[in-house]
Amino acid sequence: MKILYFWLIFFQISFSQVNSPEIFRMRNLISQNQFDGLKSNSIGDIIQQEDTLLWLATGSGLSLLKDSVSFVKDSIGIFTLDSSIISSAPSKNFFGAVSALAVDKKSLLAAFATSDEDISTGNGIVYTTNSTGNSISWKYFYDELIDNVSDSIPTFAGKYFKSLPITAHQANVTYDAAIGEKYIWITSWAGGLRRYNIETAQNFWERIPLPEDGDIFLDTCDSSSYEIDTNEENKSLLKDYYLNPRDPQDGGNHNHKAFSVIAYSDTIWVGTANGINRGIIGAGKGCITWMHYTAANNGLSGGFVVDLALQRFKGKRIIWAATLQALDGEKNGVSFSMDDGETWHTTLIDERPYNITASDSMVFVGSKNGLWKTVVDSPMDIEKTWAKYINIKQALPIGSTGAYKMDEILTNEVVGVNYDKRPFFSSSSTLWIGTWDGLARSIGLSATNWKIYRARYDSNKSYAYPNPFSPYEHNIVNGEGYVHFNIDVKVSYVVKMDIFNFAMEPVFSKEFDRRNISTGSFKWNAKDNNGRIVDNGTYFIRIEYDQKIDWMKLIIIK
């Protein structure tokens, strides 16, 4: 089996004042060219649309689950969309990883990104207003997401402001998106906050001025915020304002680097590299009045805001934020406000959150250490009332044989979460989680058992993945790294594994009992029988099952 290597854009945070995105190298994934099913084992986001569709942002395109069991082929590919039928799309490397995903009742937006060893690159956006239909028309944006060199005084809400033009797709990846009543909002590191007018449907993404780092308030609706500049053709410009996403030592503002966004009614919330911004959209041309909340002034756990979520419960509107350390004295954690930003509270301190989702009284947080859930109805008690799900393992009974179909997620990190209420499951509620090592669905909300979905593979072949393998980089669970073994066991209760070094000296032996519900997946942590990490080199794996023996070769590079 040929093992391919993919990259999913996921940005780790540099905990210093000079924040910059890094490329997060994805684990090795199994893939084939065209098939129905997942095309990537890296699942960055999971979003439900209406009562039938579940969209997945993966490391190799957009996937769709139409019911409870059937993944329909990569991406938008289910609707035969590819670069050849979109005249403005690049001819090659069209999709890539999905870096942002947003839906409303009938519309869907997906942003794509690619990367090399040095920098991430935005690869365009697709948007449709009929994603739930059988025939879908797509709109593609690429060059519309950057500025011309001369775009130093962009228009906004009928007036103007000064800004640094963003003229390249490099470091200009769309991290998040929200579809509102009138506008689509997108966020990016270099490109900041931009919006698209749904009503006019023009190929134009308007740049949005956010408060500068030191400002707690910016009113773009008040005429007194502007002045006539005789040097700029008497344009009405925002006073003493310059939109610049560079670092402060270069004259820029961390608050102009945008990462997360939610929108509802006339309100928009934006998370940046320097806090949270609440905007109230004015009538007419869409001016915005901003309030800027920071860790120093308002008690956020940290100033780097990588996700936002809205919870509606018992008549209250609660804003949740994944707030990471940006300066000394700040901490990773979750921040929330029950009064539209007037006061902020913190919880899950020292936990590194990735994704937050809420449904009625429940809030779920995907983090570096796993999946968390609130366990009481009162948000004010949240500091003491979080529970963490453990052991994302699959043990599905195989008829009445007494054996189980085994698997497990080999990572602690949960980067996508969805609470599924669609009417396809025997349980009234189902959890989906996205990880670097596959997709998992809980069997009931208690989640003591899971169904795990992976990229389609050739079940007739046995192989190890990732290969080459590093126990310090791949599939880290509770501090240990693991390599998967793909084998299709049909009969045997017990699978025997023996591992030899290049000289064919025995290194490690283990038996996997498929009748034991805690067995988990076929895996190895690169340790010998004495518990010592083995040396770099080539190893041979002998696996005996179903009255046959399979051999595979594994290269270990620490």
C-alpha cells in the first residue's frame, strides 16, 4: 500500500508578544484517488446543516455525511465540483486542507489552504447558497481575497480608512468564517477581518477596521470619528487610524490579526491575537461600533483568541472563547461572558482549547488533552463542573461470536466537536469528534463506546502507518507515540505480533485478544520487551491471524 503524506493547516500559537502562525505537520494519512468515504484521517471541524447533513473539514478536502453511515466522496466532489468546472479556479492544487467552514440553513462556505515547509498559503474560498439541494452552483473566490498594491485607502460603509495592502496569499489563510443575515465574515492572519455582501453578491470582500491594540472602543458610525483629508481627494477618513496586521515593533497591531468569528442579528464577535471584539452593525451601509476586550483590561485568560461559540440557554446568551496565552502572566483556558462582554469569567485554566460548541445547557470543549463537557445547568458553576471523556475506543460486537471490531483514536488531542441531533441514531444524542487520527462518533452521550471512521484503504493489504514512524511525533497518547497496523482480521480471536530488528533478532512480542473490550487497536509504541525505546532503523513485523502470517517493514526515525 502506497502511503501518501498530507498536510492540514492548523496553527500553533507562539506564546510571546511577536505572535506568528506556524505550520503544524500532520500525521501520515492513507488515501486513494477517488472513492466514497473519508479521504483524510485529520478532521479539523465538524458542522451540522439542517436535519440531514454533516460537513467535515479535513486535511484533504471537504467531506459530507448524508445520513448515519455513508460518507460521500471527498469533498464537494460529491457534487462533481472540481477545478475544471470553475473557470476562475487555479488549474492545480485546487482544494487542499479545509481551513474554515461555515453554514446557515441553505448556504455553505469552505476555505482551503496549502503549505510547504516555511509558510501557509490561502487557496481560495467556495460558496454556495443551495448546499442542501441536489444541484449546486458554486462561487469561487481567490484574488478577491487580497488587495492591490495601491489599495492603501479602502472604502468602508461609504467612507474610508488608511490601511496596509495585503497583496499575497502567503500567510493569508482564512481561519474562520460566519454567515450572517446580510454578510459573510472571514478572518485571517494577514488579511484581518473581511466581509462579503450577500445581498449584492459582488466579487468584493470589504476590509473591516478593528480597534488598534491600545483602543477599547472604535465607532465607525459616528461622523465625528472621521475627518476630511485634502491630500486624499477630500475623502472622509477615520481619524488617527491605520489598519496594519504587522507586529507592534513594525508599526502594526495584534488586534488586526483575526482568527475567529461568530455573527447573529446585528452583532459580530471577532477573536484576534489581542483579545475579543464585539461589533454592533449600524443600519444603512453597515458601519460598526466596536468594543475591544483584552486579557489585561477585562480578565480574559489569554489574549490569543482562536475560537468563539454562542450558547443560548434559559433566555441567556453566553459567549464562549478559547483564549490562549500571548504574554507573560496570561494563561491558556476558556473565557466566557453572560452579559455581552461587560464581564468575563474564566474556566479550564491551563487547558489548551481548540474548539468550543454549545447546545442548550451543554458546552463541549475539544482540547490538547481531550474532550470536556459541562455537567450542570448553571454556567456560573462551571469552574467546578467539567468532566473529561477518556478512552476514545471502539469495541463493536461482531454478531454473537464474542469478539469485537476493535479500534481506537491514537491521540489525546480533540480539534473538532459536534453535538448531533439528527434523527439517524438509536440514541437521542450523539457526539462527533475530529482528531489528527480520524473521526469518532459516540455510542450515546455517555460515550463509553465509540464508532471510529478512517480514510478508505485496501483491506486486503497489511501495512504499518505512519511509515517512517517517530514515537516522539506520531500518535501521541499520554506521552507515548504509536504506530498503527492495518490488518483485516476475520476469524481469529487472538492476533499474535512479533517484531524483529534488521538482524532478525526478536525485539518485542504481544498478543491482541479481540474478546477483551479494552484491547483497542493493533499498535506498537516502539519499545522493546524491556520497555526501552528502540534505536533508529528498519524493523520487521510478523503478524499471525486467520491461519496465515503477514510480514511488513517499518522504518523508525526518532
